[in-house]
Amino acid sequence: MESLAALVTVLLITIYGSGVIALALAWTSNRIAIIVSRVFSFIAMASGFWLGLTLMNGSSVVLGGIPVLLGVASLIISIRRNP
């Protein structure tokens, strides 16, 4: 059981981490960082939607909504700062 909990923890850290990385890179003006930020924002949004759809209980909206919001925020910031 501990290994399953560790696996779930690693998965959630990578899902949330992709959103945080995208949000951090959205503020830069480097062209490579902009591309990486947009890729990570799409990964965060897709994994957040996947997480929200697969859990289907009361906490799935919050658990899946956080990466989606991080991805959307980083995408909006990236597009507004660097068209």
C-alpha cells in the first residue's frame, strides 16, 4: 500500500509541477522559454482535465481544477506578454 501511495504522490507532483513550471516560465521574454511554457501549460490543462474526469467524486473538481487553472493562467500571461 505504501508503494501505491508513493506512486500517486509522484503523479500528483508531476501534474501540479507542470502547471507551476508553465506559470513560472510565462513571465520570461526568452523565445525558447515561451515555447516551453506553452507546452507545459497544455500538458497541465490536459492532465487536469484527465484527473478531473477519472476521479468523479466530490474532490475531483478541486483536484483537477488546480492544474487546469495554472495552465490557463500561464497561457493567458504568455500570450499577453509575448504575442
